[in-house]
Amino acid sequence: MTELAKVADIPEGRGIRVEAGGQEIALINCGGTIYAIEPNCPHMGGPLDEGELDGSTLICPWHGWEIDLTSGKCSTTGEDHRCFEIEVKDGTVFLKA
């Protein structure tokens, strides 16, 4: 497993962008649960780590495209957005191999 960030560094209702093995990942804190997704919107590459949350839906700050953090489904197009498998242990977020 690869360490990505400390949970304390991801503000509630916000996201941060991290890198692991040359891959950028957005970590989003939704109600105390951390989600890991591809950091760029499938529409025009908007920074999803800067998006707003509406429940478990992440809204792209550029054009409002919506991605469900629990499934990775983009409700705007119905396509799947890449999610990463993570584990939170002792206040640290790890990327599972």
C-alpha cells in the first residue's frame, strides 16, 4: 500500500490532489468518509478536487458536471469515472495495490 495523505489534511466537504506512482488522485472528504477518484472532470478536465459537494455528489467547479462519489457514475453522461481503492488506517489514507 502507498501512503497518500493524512485524513486531517483533507477538510470536511473538500478535496485535495495527491500523486502516487505518477498518477494524480483527488481525495474527497464527504461526511468523514474519504473517497479517491480521478482528479479531472471527464468533460473538459476541470479540477474535481476543487469541486463542491451535494451529499455524495461531487460537482465540477467549471461546468457543473456531477459525479457520484460512492459509485463513480457521472450523472451528466451516465459514464463511469475512475475511482481508486483506498484504505484509511490510523488517520492515514493509503492507496491499495
